[in-house]
Amino acid sequence: MANDRVPTPPPLHDLPTAKEKRYDRQLRLWGASGQVALEEAHILLVNTGSGVTGIEALKNLVLPGVGQFSILDSAIVCEEDLGVNFFLEDESLGKFRAEETPLESFLQKDDNLKPFTLLLVGAPIDYASLRKIRDLALASQTPLFYTHCIGFFSHFSVQLPRAFPVVDTHPDPTATQDLRLLKPWSELQDFAKRMTDDLETMAQHDLGHVPYVCLLLHYIDKYRTQHGKLPESYKDKTAVRDMVRAEGKDEENFEEAYAAVLKSLNPPTIPSAVRDVLSAPETQSLTSVSSSFWLIANAIQRFVTKYSVLPLPGAVPDMKARSNDYITLQQIYKSKARADCAEVTASVRSLEKSTNRSAKLEIPVNEIENFCKNAAHIHLVRGRPLQLITPGEKPSFGDRAKALRSELTNPESLMGLYLAFLAFDDFTATHTPPVPAHPSSPTGVLVPGASDSALEADAAKLTSTAHTYLDALINESGNRLEDPEYSDLRAEIEKYCTEIARAGGAELHNMASLTGGLVSQEIIKVITGQYVGVDNVCLVEGVASRMGTLKV
Amino acid sequence: MAAVMAPNAPVMNGHGSGRAKWKHLDTLLSRPGAYTDPEAFVPGEVPIASLDNARILVIGAGGLGCEILKNLALSGFKNIDVIDMDTIDVSNLNRQFLFRAKDVGNAKATVAAEFVMKRVPGCQITPYVGKIQDKDEDYYMQFNVVICGLDSIEARRWINATLVGMVDMDNPDSLKPLIDGGTEGFKGQSRVILPTMTSCIECQLDMHAPRAAVPLCTLATIPRQPQHCIEWAHIIKWEEERKDIVLDTDDPAHITWLYEKALGRAKEFNIEGVTYSMTQGVVKNIIPAIASTNAIIAASCCNEAFKLVTSAAPCIGMPGTNNYMQYTGDAGVYTFTFEAERKEDCPVCGNLPKDLSIDPEQTLEALVESLAERPESQLKKPNVSTGQKSLYYSSPASLEEQTRPNLKRKLKELLDDGEEMAVTDPAFAIAFRYKVRFR
């Protein structure tokens, strides 16, 4: 067959364009739709401190092609910027780091934040401005990132809209297999019967080419005949596995079947995260302007009510088989997936009508297909407001107090470092420099450890504030923390605070670059609406080389 | 100590000439920290002198390398060398930020060094355009730390074996810490290796197992996936029809030829999904790469180098502590930092031969082929011998001819259970020792 004359292929239409060549290595991750989203984005960076973290993040966003940037930074380039910021040079000295716009006047007009897809703010920043930006972003539902990078430690928080759905979560391919072996439809069953009809008498070579999916369906059937039920428990499944092994005859396809038993013989389930989306108020009460996500979710909910399963994704893993048998099997799965999707599409169309959706907002077929394919892995983030301390007061952790309290006994958790950064914000909000310390803090922010003489006192203040926050969290959770854990935690927090004061607000380029890398990665996820992002706090501990996330 | 450094004695806190721009760095270096070892860290001139005097070698000037060079320069390092044999391609521009469209076709090491030196005056970066294998031990002996930002396992294994081989117990300077970074899409790792003292790259080889190859018979007779059609065009059809032309995977005409062949075959078998981009991806074994992951991993490597040289905070990688950070960024942000352990039977840094489980009924040919794919060996052109005899040599030709008949023989005829076997490969300077275990 290999020597048959190959027909001349049609002229080529899909040679890569210049842009596809340049972005090849990332298009393989987020595809053309992700790239379009990046190109249409406009990001605002607000810097009042040395700001290297923000600049490094922008570098990683300029490179993959984010469309537009604005930088709000009224500082003048001074010599110390040159030792830490790669994008300034000797000739920049004495010039404005960005366009000269005082932050206070910029924030007076609410509309000024409107053009931006996303906001990125670096600490230290004066408290009133940060609060104003946070509130404006909340009101307009614009994603906001807030970062700290001090010495060997850093942090960022993400404030996302109240509903932030992700369809393209890019789960691990091995986690996405849904073969419906315990709930086969008739076309699949018929095909498997045909392939395994004379399994006992088949020639060895033919036997070695029966697709493992058909083998498993055959043995499940045999099991059911013998036991009068489907193999659902672990013990049942190992019994099926033993049947496969007993007739295995060292063939690769039998090996594949054997390996697949435990993970493939599961009744199709609907993950609880997906149930949450299907029962969300936005899914239940559609309007004429509901986003397409909620409308499709409602249609999927109808499908689930009718069949108790999600639409079939339709992908079949590669397996030992003859070409035409495999292609036939693939077609059987694809046709079923197409039929399921057609039913969902019909629901979507009728919902569009019943909600009086305008024709302009008609949902494209490929969006519905994509949703059906990823239905088991959709992800919904309920964005929460950025936690801001009120200067001089104890913070409140609200409905997260219990969960965050349990972080305190997890040795891997960086909760203590988070409290230290909150204490840092309290320090800057409650101290003003006697005279503006240097041109890079024109808004009059004083950081702990700014001078050698105040170093010890600042470290002690920071520690004391962080310890107060620790107690506030424990009290709010209503769940005491006993010694030695409590004392150990206080000692750990003291170390974090001492190290933060040591830096005196200094950014280490490596840590700023690392944090800028993390922040840009998360910004890309938010803008493309792909992959699962940090929800909603990330911490970096650069001494032990660890990172961790929290939800506050 | 300060007197020793008289010519360029740095003045603290930015009041004097020359160090004003290092205020951020000097603040950290002039104060003791909560984690610093008072014995190892003397705040002030000492760590600054360490930065001034350290010589760092950076291997690779690509996605990681560009970031590493920038980070080292802005961490206060003054003497850096960089090795890379590659030239700049247009597909590098989405992440290798020291390169512009006008630089395409020029040497990466040279362009990167010039860019960073222009931005950070006072930092000397010496590029070498070529292979790491061009250099000898005397060359590597000059450096205090080696940082790798490579995409090739083979090059990593070569430098690892070289640095392990250089260690002379009587000369502490012969121990060159190796810091290695690697990325793939949203994932990556950074690790610190103290050759002969802690787990080396070869000890950790099975953590980076190669992807299983598709059997040749699938490609030849029963393709099922678009990738099978592309591999058929690549491995079988090119040999058949264009044997005299060396395949250049960077030549669009060559990729187009493979694409058309693959497309034809896919049509014949009703297989969907062959595209030009997929053809390129399969043939060149393209790994997705983005700026953000490179920034994270490069910075992690340089942070460890900075801590190692200045002692401003403890670095990872000391014996008995964590030495490996695994990073995953596609679902949230997750790191796993742990201690990879030394292996007594590591072919590079261990003393014992490694166990190799084999089927005595198998032929030597099957064993030779499997050595390329086994996670614990990954040797593409192995030469196999025992204490007494040469079993198979792929070169020189005369020895190949002489040993070729052995390929068809069963292993039980050539080896005894428990016998020691040595495998060499032209890509590595050392012999890998295995103890044969019959299955």
C-alpha cells in the first residue's frame, strides 16, 4: 500500500504567515483566538515606587503581542533605577520614567480607567490612590493586579469580575478521556460486537489489531452476562482486568485494554464545579443580554436534565488498531458528539428566541461546539474584592476566616508571609517621610527600613502589626491555635517582617523578574480567557525557593 | 578585608561615586538578614567584592539565556561568559527579548552580550559562538558558577559529566556549582547541583523521560493519527525519494515537501488534521515556549546564583537540603521544592554500576535500540562492551563490520546474568556502567 501512487495534493492554503512564524511557539498553547484577545488588550501599569516588577511583567506581555500599554508613573529617573531596571539607560537620567501625569488628578475622573482591559498596580503606593483604583475596578468589573516585591519576597493579588468563566481550561489530556464504556450507545455497541464476534477463534494477527475499546466493551458484556450487573466497584473492575489478562496472549492491544480498565470503566459523572455553573443564578435567569456562556450553560443544563450526562466530547485516544477500524471507531465517537452538540445548539437557538436576544448577538456554532467539547472541565471564578487593610485597624477575613485559619497549621502555607505584606501596607499607610525621600517616591510613601537608623524600630513595628493580624484571624475563625504552633508561627512571621524591613523597599532584580513573570502569565490567562488562573493571592518566598497560593 | 580591595573599594549607601546605581542591591548586602548565617555573611564590602570577582559561565543564549544574562548583570555580576552555537530565528522573537527582527541570522551569543553590555555599563560579557564540547577542562576551570539555560538533554548531560569529572578532592576550587533551568510551555524547573556532593543531572535523568516513539510498523502500514502520516513522510518517504538531499528542517521547501507527502497519505487513509504547523512541530520536535515561564525559571536560577555567591540568604542545593524546584503554571501557580537524591549507581557520579533489566531471549540489536528510549539511559549511538569483549561498536566502520554479526545474536549467548557491561556514546566523554539482570 505504501507504494501506491499518491494523488497530487491540492494547492497549499495554510502556509504560515509572518505573524504565525513569529508567534509559533505560543500559538501552540493558546491558539489564534487567544492571540487575537492579546492583540486587542490595553493594559494600564501604575507605578509609584521603583516599579521593576511591573516593567518586567510588561516586557513579558509586549513580547507575545499584547496590543496596547499605558504607564502611569510620575517619577523621574534617578541613578538607583539604572541598577535594577533594564529598560532605562544612562541617557534616561533626569527624565520622567513615563508620561508625566500625577496619579491623584488622573484618578479624579472615573472615566479615565475606562479604556483599559486590565490594571496592574505596584506597591508601594499611597493608600488613598490604591483604594480609589480598587473601587473603580470593582465598579467597572475590570481585572486588577496588585503586586509587592521586597527583597527576597514578593506577592500579587488578583481582583477578577464577580463571574469569570473559563471554557478552554486546557486540562491534562489524560484527564479528559470520556469513552462512555459503561454507557455505550447502539452504534458503538454494534461496532464492538462486530470487531469481537469471533474473538476466541480469531487468527493471532487479527486478534492483535482489535481496538482496545472494543475489547473492553466485549469483556464488560461478558461480565454482565456472568454477574447480572455492570462492573462498577473496584473489585468488579479488577475482575474484568483479570479476564483481559487471562486472554491477553502478550498482544499490545490487550496490554492497552488492561492498563485502561481502572480509569475507563467509570460511569460518566458531572464534576461538582460544573454542577455549580449549571445551577448558577446567571444560568437560571437568562436575559436578552446574558453572555453567551450562561446561555450555552442553560442549554447544557437542559441536556443534562434529559440524559443525566454531559454532551460527549468525542475524542478517542490513539490505540493499536488497523487504520480503517480506528477511523471507523473515531467516526462513531465524532458522530455521537456531533449529534449531542446539535441538540444543545437547538436549545441555544430556542433560548435565543425566548429571551428575545437580538440577531446581532447570535452565538456562533463553533463557540457551542467548543463548550460541548470542554463541558466537563469548564471553570468559574467568583472574583472577590482585593483585600485592603484599613490603616490602624484589624483586618477582617470574612467568610474566608475559617479556611485561612486552617492554612496556619499547614507547614507548606505562606499565609504568614501574606500577613507580613498586609502589615507592610499598614506601615506605608500610617507613615509619611519627613521630606520626600528621593525622586522615586514622589507621592510621599515611607517604606519600613528606609534608613539604617530606623531599621530595628521599623522591623519591630511591622512584626507587631503582623502579630496583631495573626491574632485577629485566629479570633475571627473562632478556632484557637495552641503552642507550639502559635509561637512557631509568631517567630516565622517575625523573620518575614525582619527580612522585609532589611530590604528597605529595595527590589532585587531577580525577584522582580520572577514576579513579573508570574504576573504576566496570570494576565495572559485573564486576557485570553484560557487556562485556570490564581484565585486570588500568590506568594513567593525566594529564600527557600517556594511559591504558594491563597484564597482571601 | 576592605584593604584588599583598595583599587575599586565600593562606598556604601550610594554616597560615593560608582555605586549610586546599586542602591537597591547594596541596601540588602549591607544589612544582616533574618536568614543569613553570621559566619558566612559579613554585610558590606565582602559580598560586593564577591560579586565583582565572580566569573559566571552561562550556557545558552536563547529564551532562558537572554533572561539569565540580563538578571546576572542587574544582580551586580561583572564577569560573564556566554556560549551558544545558534543563530537567531524569527520564531525566537516572541520571547528572546534581546533580539530584534534585524538580528535574524546573527549569532545569539554575540547579539545578546552586546545588548546587555550596552544597557549595563561595567559588566563584561564575553560571547563564544560554538559548542560546549569545543572547550576543555582548563576553560571550565576558570568559572565559579555555571548556569545552563538549554533545551537539549544531551548538552546538559555533557556539561554535567565534565564538571563531575573535574572535581579534585584536594582542590576545592575544582568544584563548580551547576545551576540548571528548563522550561516547556507553562512548566519548568530550576535545580542546583554541587558535582560529586549532591544529586547530579544524570542521577535525575529518569525524571525527564523521552516521549515514546511510534513503532515503525504503525508508520509503514497502519497509520491512525495525522502525526503518523507526518512521521512516515519524515522517516520513510524522505529516505526513499530524496536520499541524496540532507533534510534541513529549517528549510520551508523541505517542510512543504514533507507536508504534501503527509497530506496525501492522510487522504488515502481518511485521516484528518495534517497541517503545515503540525508538520513543522512533529519534524522539528517543537516544544511550546513563552516569555513568562522563561522569566520565572531564569530568575529562579539567577536568584540561587546570587545567594550562592553573596551569602545574602541561604541558597538551595546544599547537601541534605532541597535542591530542585519544579514549577507548574498552567493551573494556578504551583511549586514543588524537594531534595533530589544522589544515586549510588549513577553512571556519572556514583561508584556502582546501574542495574539494567533485560530479556535474555532478546537480540543485542533490540537492546541497542532500546538504550535510546529507556529513561535511565537515553543513549542514541551506544557502543557496547564487557570486560572481555566488544559486543557492538557503531563506529569506526571496521569495528562496526566486525561486531555487526553480534546484533542478531541473543543476549544470553553474549552476556551472563550479573555481568558488568560498559556503554559508551560519541556524545559523552564517559563510559556508562551497567550490571545486567536477566528478567
